[in-house]
Amino acid sequence: MKNILTGIAALIVGAFTLIMATVMGLFISVAALLTTPFIKRKVAYAHAETRFNRANMHTAPHGSNTIDGEYEDVSHR
């Protein structure tokens, strides 16, 4: 009798877990479908901004006299 009750409890918990996973998966997939255009737009904007910054990196004058890896303390100026 104890094994039957334990089996029924395990089936109930398993069914509950399966149903909750299905509902959560449904909500997550709907949210992903709704937010995909916004994420694509932001990624495209960030990519374009990075390309623009890389193109202008060599033409912009640097305002300090530092070499890569050298530290110049400007707090006392």
C-alpha cells in the first residue's frame, strides 16, 4: 500500500513538473519571438557604431603623449 501511494505521489509530482515546464517554455518562446526584432536592431546599431569607431580611430588625433602600456598620471595638472 505504501508503494502504491508513493507511486501515485511521484506521478502527480512528475505531471506537475512536466506541465510547469511546458508553460514556462511557452512563455519563454513567446517572449523570445517578441523581443527578437528589438535585439536584432540593437545588435545592428552596435555593429555599425563599432565599424564607424574603427574607421575613425586612425584619423582622430590623440590628446595625450602616452605609448601603449605606459601610464601617465594627469591628476596633478
